[in-house]
Amino acid sequence: MQADAVYPLPAAPRRRRRFRLGMLFMLPAFLVMTIFFLGPALYAVYVGFTNLALTGNGAAAPSWVGLNNFHQILKDSQFFAALRISLTYLVGSALIGQAVLGMLLALLMRNRRPLFKTVLGGIIVACWVMPDVVAGYLWFAFFHADLMGLGTGTGLLNTIVSTFGLPQHAWLQEYPMAAIIVANTWRGTAFSMLLYSSALEGIAPELLEAASIDGAGVVARVRLIILPMLKGTIATDLLLITLATLSDFTLVKVLTGGGPGFDTQLLTIYMYQHAFNFYQLGYGTAIALLIILTGAILSLLYIRVLRVEV
Amino acid sequence: MRRRWFIPTSAASYAILVVLALFFLLPFLWLIVASFTPNANLGTVWFANASLDNFRYIFDSGYGKGFENSLVLGTSTMVLVVVLSCGAGYTLSRYQFRFKKTIMLSILFCTGLPVLALIFPLYAMYVQLGLIDSTPGVIIFFVASLLPFSIWLMKNFLDSVSVDLEEAAWVDGCSTFGSFWRIVLPLSAPGIAVVGILGFIGAYTNFFIPFILYSSADKFPASVELFTFFGSYGQINYGQIAAYAMLYTLPAVALYMFVARFFVKGINIGGSKG
């Protein structure tokens, strides 16, 4: 503020000009977001209440149908099956898999050698930045079973299992849920790990040292110092991975296609079926709104339970 | 007493980490081995007759178009995201104005909106605008959906560039734009690289958006091409698929490794103030 006095121009006009330039800098980004991101988002709220479709009546003149779509969805037992599957997937792969494994990795890697950290971190991050479709194929091959001898080869997991003399399984058909949970844990752990590692760096080593001099063991140090101090980061992480997992589609689509039967039909796959295979865009969008609602409820829950200010 | 504790803990840590490393590493084995093995199947996990035939086939058979399309999507998205988020991030970092907090909160909220939920309304909107099956249409949606997170990151990075240097430049007669161009941008180069590369990876690896918005096969990016490649040919050649997947994955991983150490600084979003 004091620097104003030495500006070559009188302060007020200069500041006004600077302000206008600032707004000009911001304008293009907000224009693009408003038209192509907020636009569809608001339109989604409208479409969810119409019978918009790709063919038939709803295509020519979509009309307002009120809560009809939602009524229909809530009457569909498949919706609840999909919701249950999505939530199982969320709890198993994100909350338990990614968050816990990410925290464990962040804690264990704290005082390891730099080279070791770089290599292991690199492998884990590679799983995360690789394209979804490729990740799906990797796990498809890993779980593959050729029990009928079609010549497609025995996947690595079955090879390992039979080396130990155990029976082979058609994992993707027999344990589809466990399979997609493991695959998504593998894929997404890097994000939680990175978030927690960077937050751990913010904890002063003296604090942990002091605790350990006072006789606190590893478990006590983690439970009484590290976890409470990381509460905010944990909430942020849970929030972000929940939203990401609820809207996951590609990995499961490639790996199981939602099957066998409907056993791994996530909400998003159920939505895709209705919108693009049955051409009911209004109905599909209503499902999307319910997915957002689920995400919002869970986010509020985390913030409440972990008592953080956002 | 405490000494005794230290050594086993460290050894145990390494042991657990090695097991976890195996978990993350094993699925890669098929991709790497199969891509170098002609006539590979899903069970090919050790080198028998390694050759570059699969890669040669990908280059000779015209599948390169998918990579080209993905690179176009990635690069255009990267450039637009960097330019737009630099501008917005600068204003949000340097200026105080009414509604700034509201704007930051809405940006955070948008970061969490699942793109998947927007795709059908977007599809309906694009039908009206004639943007279905058009590359600019796909790019602009990538840009719009990546902007909230990019602006957030960019603001965090710009916040760490001291205002003092800029003020010194103004005193010496530099214009606002001049100080932005000559001082802020060079100093925040790592942040810009992170935002740019995440933008590139976001568009380059995405499957769902092009899968929905494109209808002509010659416009498909590598992700969609790989997906259709897998299903639509009678005799599936797994070696070629692996080689294709490998070529597709490498640029994304390599680019990320390039900025990895800067990224961690930027994502520490607000959480750990305590």
C-alpha cells in the first residue's frame, strides 16, 4: 500500500486501469467455463426433468415431465442394485483401498532412501497417469483365465496361483467385484499418496521426536499426532477420491463391461445404458443428478465427521 | 531401548514397501513383454522371441492416426488451458475485489463436478450448436472441464511468487502487463509446466468424452481406437494391442515424470493448515 506513493502515475487512475486489466485477464477463462461447463451443468438440471431423447417424441419436442424420471428411477430395482454396487466399489477401492494404502505408503516412505523413493513413487504414479483404457487391459490380462483352453493364454495371476499348487479361477467372472476393487485401488492410490506425502512434510520432525522421547511408539505417534494434524488433508482427499470414484466409468467398462450379468454395473454404466443404448437422455441425466447428489451428501458427511472448515 | 526399535522398524518398512511395489509392478509385466512378442497372448509374461514386429506393424498399418488425433487434442488443450488459467490465476492471486471468495469457492465446487454427469446435456447442446463429431468442440469441452482445477493450481503457484519484485518493476516504470510477462511468468515456470502437462494428460488419456462426442472413426483418438481395436477384429492380436497401448502410454508417463516434483507443491491445497 505504501508503494502507491512512488508510482509514476497518480495512484487512483493507475489502480483503476490496473483493475480493468485484471478483469480483462480473467474474462476469457470465465467465459469458456460459463458457456461450456456451467452451461451444460445448469442445462442438466433442466434436462433431468424432461423426456429429452435421441429418437421419438422426446427428440422433436422434449417436454417437461416434472419428477417423472425420478419416480421411474426410484421404482427401478436395477437402480438400487447399481447404487449398491457403486457404493461397494467406492468403499472398497477408494476409502479403504486408495486412502488407506496411500496413507500407509506416505508414512512408510518418509525416511527411506531417495533413490528407493523415486523408483517406487515413479511406478505408483505411472499407474495413475496412464490412460484408463490401458489400465483396463493390463488388469484384463492379469486376471485372465483360459480354463477351456482356447489358446488365449493363462493370465499372470493364474500362473502365480498354480505355481503354488492352488486351483485357477476365472477371476473376472467368479469374483468380479473384488477384481474391479483391486484394479481401481492400484490405479488411484498415487493421488492419495502424493497428497499425504506433501502434507506429512509439513509436520515438524521435532514434534515426532519429542513424542518418541516421551515414550510414544509408532502406532501412538501416528494415531495421536500425525492423523489429527492431517485431518484437513484427509477430508480433502476423501472428498476428491469419492467424487472421482463415483463418476468412474472407463476402467470397469473395459474390465468387465458391467458384467457378468449386472454384477459390476456401476451407476455410471447404468446411466450410459439408458442414455445411449436406449436413447433416453432425460432419464440418463436424471440418474447423473442423483450421482451428483450422492457425491454431495457424502462430501458433507466427511466434512461433518472430520469436523474441518472448508 | 529406543535404538532397538529403530532397526526392525526400518527393515519392516522396506519389506512392506517391496511387497507393495510388486503389487504395483506385476500388472505391467504383460504390457511390456507382450508388446515385444509377436503372436503374444494374454498369458505372455516372459520374453521368448523378442522383436520389434508389433511396433513396426502399428507404424505401417495406419493406426498412427489415433496417436495423431490424441496429440492434437492434448496439445491444443494444453495451450488453451495454460493461457486461460494464467490470466485468471493472476487476477485471483494479485487483486482484491468483492466476490473473490465466492468465485474461489465456486471454482472449488466446479472441480468436484463429475464431467460424466454433464456429458448428456452437453451432447444435447452440441447437437443444437452443430459441434457433434467436431474436434474443436471436443477440445473446448476439455478446456472448460479442466479449467477449474487448473485455475486453482495456477493461483496457488502464483501466490508463491513474491509481489515485491513486481512492485519494484512498476516503480522502475514497467507496465502491469510488462511485469506479468517479464517477472511473474518466468518465476512461475514450474507451475505453468505442471498445469500445462496435467492439461495435456487430461485430454490425451481421456476416453469417455471423445467416445461420446465423436462418431467418425478417422477422428477417434488413441483411447477410443484402442477400445474398438480390441473388440472388432475376428483374430485378436494381443501383441499388437500391447504395443499400441505401450506407445500410447509412454508420452503421458514421461511428461508427468518431468514435472512430478513441482506438482506435489501445487496440490497441497489448503488442507494442512493447522
